[in-house]
Amino acid sequence: MAASAFDPAFPRGLSGVRAGDRSHLGRQAVMILALLLVLAMLVSLSTGASGTDLSALFHVLGGEPDPQDATALRDHVVMMNIRLPRMILGMLVGAGLAVSGLVMQGLFRNPLADPGLVGVSSGAGLGAVGVIVLGTTALAPLTGPLGIYSLQIAAFLGGLATTTILYRVATRSGQTAVATMLLAGIAIGALAGAATGVLVYVATDSQLRDLTFWNLGSLAGANWTKVMASGPIIALALGATLFLRNGLNALTLGEATAAHMGVPVERLKRVAIIAVAAATGAAVAVSGGIGFVGIVVPHLLRLVIGPDHRYLLPASALLGASFLLLADAVSRTIVAPAELPIGIVTAAVGGPFFLWILLRRRSAIAW
């Protein structure tokens, strides 16, 4: 087995740092990405068709606007009720999708794992569509007591079911076959898509319009209710993944080796599956199908800072949030005053970018 930066026997340089250790890059990347996120937040708050610029934010923070000033009242409403909740929701969704992709890649020990590619997002989407279409009829006894959380819980259960099925089908004796994982993901996604198609077929005209736009991915419907419904779920899932960082590092050597190192492998897998399902489900419930965030972001970071999950987890959350905020800003301006679904933007940017990374740096991808 090749020497690893995590191996105590790995040789150290004159500075006392293990050769090949990129911890310093990880720390620098986290700081730089934090600054990038601040920049992306400012771009998000200053972008839109209303003409409200960033200076309005400082007036909003200064207190209630003058009731006689129509422009100030408009800026206050736009900033507080539209752009701020949209920015917060975009950050949460981007971070949740990016970290979910990273955790799945660590769990399956395969860089091709991603919630959107292996059917997890399709399962979460099925749960969400079921509530949208049947929430006031057949599922009313279940959705009524859950209130605003019904959509998120249904998406979580759909994502949890598909993630569990995928893991059980693709993993055998602690080893995950790439072909099996991808084929199982395609099959699960197809089944979920077929069930979703049936629900779309029986949807009303108003539901169908919402589902069509929602399926392409969008933050257009962001409000404080959605932030309060999905935000705590995504935040808890992200917090739980931080406790997996050392276990995921050990898991790259195989389940048997990780167990010998004292890692509670089965508990690690359960927590990882639940965290991925919760983050993906809550994100899909409020934003629809947004692809490529969970596969491009971890890949790009792994090329730069290496495979250490101690830095990959926070870096993925920061870059995922920034990437989605900037993509959302593009979606709001490229066809202004109309708005392009954000899923189209992430696919248009993420697909070619991911292929470029593979073609240009494939020899440098260490996994």
C-alpha cells in the first residue's frame, strides 16, 4: 500500500511536516473560501430586477424606513422579504448539497457518488412531489399535523429510503463496486422518476406549473417560512457531518482497516446516510432539482487541498454555498427581468467544468 499522509510512518521533511501533507493548504483554503462566501453574499444581496442596490442594506439595518419615502419602503421590503431569505436559503442549499456529495463519496470510497447522479435526489423529489400533489387530499391526515415541515420530512424520508437501498445494493463485504453503484442509482432514479411522473400526471394545472419550475431547480420562492422549515434540518445535518471527518479519513483505507483503527464503522455509516438524506431532502424540498453541486465542489477541492476530510468538510460547505449564490445571481440577471431556473445554470457551468477537470488533471486526482 502506498504511503499516506495519515500514516504515522510517513516520512517528514526538515520542517517536521510530513511529506505530501497539505494541511496548510486546507487551512488557507478555508479562510479564502470564507472570504469568497462574504463576496458571494454581497453579490446576492445586490442582484435583482428591482433596482435595489447594496446601499439599501445599510439603510435597512439602520432601522425602519420613513413611511413617507416610497423608495425606502420598497427597498426595505425587497431586502428583508426577498433577498435576505433567498440568500440564506441559497447558502444552506449549496452547503447541504456539496457536503452531501462529499460524504457520499467518502462513504462509498468513490468519487462518482453524488446525490443527483445516484438517485438520492430523485427519491427526495418523489417525497416532496407526493406532498405537493396529495398533501391536501390523500396525505392530509399525515401532512396536517406536520405543518410547514411536511414537505421537508417527506423529502427526507424519500432520500433516506433511496440512500439506504443504494448502499445495501452496491456494497458487499465492505466493498462498493462502481458499476453496481451507478447502475443501482440509475434504476432507483428511474423508479422514483416513474412514480413522480404518475403524480405529475394527476396534478392540477396550478400544481403542474409549480412542479415544472420546481423540477428545474429554483430559489425564486424563497421566504422566511422556507428558511425556518429547512434551515434547522440542513444545519443539523451539516453539524453532524463534522463528527465524521476522522472516520471518513480512516474509511478511505477500507472498512476492515477502519474498524481495526477503532472506528465504529456501522454507526458511522448510519449517521452518514441519515445526514445525507436529511440535507439532500431538505434542500430538494425548497429548491427542487439542482445538480452538479455535490460532485464538482468536492472534486475541485480534493484536487487543491487533498483528501483530508478535516478540511474538505468545511471547505465544501463554504464553496458549495458560494457557488450556488453566484449561480443564482446569474440566473436572475442573464434573462432579466425574467429568471432562469438555477438548475440550468449549475448544469451549464458544472458539466463542462467537471469534464475539463477530469481531462486536464485526471493524473493528479488522488483517491
